[in-house]
Amino acid sequence: MKKWGRLRQVKNTLLIVVAFQANLKPSDLIQGS
């Protein structure tokens, strides 16, 4: 059970990181240009 809970936390953190990157990409492009 604990292992599954850890996997869930990792999945959530990965989703948050991906969302952050998706949100940062447009701003980075705007700054670049």
C-alpha cells in the first residue's frame, strides 16, 4: 500500500512538472523573441 502511495505521489509530481513546463514554454518563446 505504501509503495502505491509513493507511486501516486511521483505521478502527481510529474504531472505538475509537465504542467509547469507547458506553462513556461510560451513565456520562454515570448522572452526569446
